[in-house]
Amino acid sequence: MALNVGAVAAPGHARNNKTGSWRVFCPTLDTAKCNKCGTCALICPEVCITLSGEFYSVDYDFCKGCGLCAEECPKDAITMKKEEK
Amino acid sequence: MLQITEGSHAVAEAVKLCRPQVVSAYPITPQTHIVERLAEMVADGDLNGEYICVESEFSALSSCVGASAAGSRVYSATTSQGLAFMAEVVFNAAGMRLPIVMTIANRALGAPLNIWNDQQDSIFLRDSGWMQIYGEDAQEAMDLHFIAYKLAERHDVLLPCFVCLDGFIVSHTFEPVDIPSQKEIDEFLPAFNPLHRLDAKNPMSFGMYATPDCYQEFRYEINAAMIRAKAAYREIAAEFKAKFGRDYTGLVEGYRLEDAETAIVAMGSICGTAKDAIDEMRDAGEKVGLLKIRSFRPFPSEEVRTALKGVKNIAVIEKNISIGSRMLGAVGLEVKDAVYKDSPNIFSYVGGLGGRDIRKRDIKQIVQWAKEGRNDCFFGLREELLK
């Protein structure tokens, strides 16, 4: 962020911090198993899973790889894969 | 016109004259009389501001942070445990660069519980980014509030400020005090002009999240502002002197230091006793003087070094202990850093903790110890209580 006195910024500023760079394990969706219940989107603490197009997708700019979506998915459609960077 | 006033009430008068829009404080001994009087002033309509009755010191300073961010001039006061409870917000207020002025009626920290004076409370927050200035008596404690607001609110400073006075010794003592008129203070202290302001129409977040790629630079900037505060303080105090005649222009102040071989260094009310002791020692032919530290943050290293040039022995009276530090006292560490190139003997003597009186004979003994090269130690210890 730009330096200013008191670290003052307009709302939505945290969007500039691409916290996805912290991720070690990457959620990957198996569309064959997914029934589009939306539990992953509901549970995601970063609110970075959204319905886009036919299936839910993850915004990897902000996903920290916490794995809650994979843990909660009733169809075990999400697996956490070690990320190759 | 001089009025006989309790130190706390002199501070309350000073605060009223500064026209704070928000006062938020939680009563705690020995600060209570200050906020009690301010609450009365608000209730009586003498102070046109909001007095927020909070349930704790944490809330007191938190509401000051919010009010200051919204562009109000704000005030709080506390001491000891209350200040310790505020500690998290103390750092945040400095980081958000909010020019809050807070009186600290200096008191010891527990345990054991103790309500009496030493300076451990403000000193333990020396690294928080708040300025710390110490008044010796009621008049100085009062006047430093006018200077503190003007200094804190300057756009090249924008840092909060503790105005410290010794609990009970200054806060509960009646002294003649010259209270300026509202007109005079209005001329000296203009309304607060905030750099940023919380505004529903133009929303802002204060004290934003800073990742490792920029946090360090924010800290650098806070420190740079603290360094700029030295010159700003001198300018404002000179303006104060020109208007009111009372001289606080030095971040330090020397007393009979010319040709002194031994110097006492002290902060706060003990300087008065030290001056009396020095007068008696001077009458007896001893070359001894006092350096009073008025500003502990920013610490005026250059002024300390200049003032102590040529002095052979330095005895720092410490109403605090930096537990685990070899030198014992937090003030001594700073003074030693300031003068080390001149290589005088310099010692920290810790005493007066938890309200134990420091007498003229204690000060004379300390001077003797410094001349003899007695190492950093406590004074006034009751050896019979120690195993």
C-alpha cells in the first residue's frame, strides 16, 4: 500500500493484498462429483468461492488454502493438492 | 492572576481551556480529581464537549481513538494499571497518528498493589510512539497541556502525547497557579485541523493492514515524526514563552550546572527537592547542579550532551526500574547513550518507588555516591527487610 500518515485508506483496500500467495495446498474441484450445493462457497472464510458459469470456482488470488471447503464438501468433490510453484 | 489550586484541578482547567470536544476517561487514583472536575464542568455547561462514561480504560482510549479519527480534539487521563490496561490502544493511537493528549498522574504498577507515585507507568510505554513530557509542579503540568495539544496536532508531528505529573505529589497538592484566560488560549491554540477524518460520505479506514513489504516503513515514519517533534516543541514553547512569559523552551533544563563537577539528572517533581539540596550543597562549596529532563520522548540526546559537557560525575535519579537491565534505570540508559563519548562517570540510582519519599539527604547521598564512583544501585533501601 502507499505510505501515508496513519495508514489511512479507502474501503476495499485489502483487495490489493493478494493473500493467495500464502497458499501451500490448493483446492481442486472434481466436477464429476460436485452437485453444486454451494457449501464450499458458504463456508469459505475468504469468501473467494463463487458460482461462475456452470460450477463453483475459487479465486486463487485470495484463497489461502485453508482446506475448509474440502473438509466440508458433502460429496468429497474437493481435494487439497500440494501446490507446485 | 494566581489562584491556589490543586494540581489535578489546574490540569482540568487547562484541559477545559483547550476546548476538547470529547473527554473519555475512567477514574483511577491518583488521576481521579482531574476527570471528576472535568465531568463537573461538562455537567455544569462550562465545558462544551461530550464526556463519555466508559466501563474501562481500554474503552476510554478506544473511544478517544474513534473521536480523534472523526476529527475531534480529545482528551483522556489515567495512570498505572489503567495505562497498562490501555496498552494495546496506546500503540494503535500512535500508529494511526492521532493527536490525543492524555494526562498521566504517575503511579507505581502492581503487584504488589500500590497507589503511590513513581514513574514506571509512563516509562514502560516509552517505545509506543507517544510523546512524553513531565511537569515538575502544578503550573508546569498545566502549561504543558497547552503546548502538548499544539505540538501533537501539528501536521509535521501528528503524534499523541502523555503529559506526566507525579501522582499525589503534584496531583493532590495545592499550589499557586496562574491560569490563563480563554481568550489567551484561543489565540495560542487554534482549532484542530485533522489531516484525515472519518466521514460517512467519504469512508476511510484508519490504521490499515500493512504486510511485510511496507510495515517497517510505517514504523520509520512514526520515528521520523518523533524526531521532528523536538524542533516543533522548541518552536511552540518559544511561542508560549512570548505570550505567557513562562519558559519551557528546553526539552531539558539546567539548574546551577555552570562549572558543576557532579550533576543530578531527574524528571518530574523530584527536581524541586533536588534544587533545594543543590542550593545547600553549593553553599557548602560543592560544585553540583541539576539537569531536569522535561521530554523523555522524544529524548533530547544532543541537549543532554551539551548541558552535561565538562561534568565529571552524573547521578540519574530513577523512579523506575528496567528489571533485568544492568544499569537498572530506563532514564540512565538514555543519558549514558547521550554522553558516552565524553566519558563521564554515570550511574543510575533507583529510589522513591511506590511513593517512598526522596529527601534532600537522599539526594546529597546520591551526589556523594556518584563522586565516589558507586555503581548503579537502589537508594533508600530498608536493608532490614531484605533476606
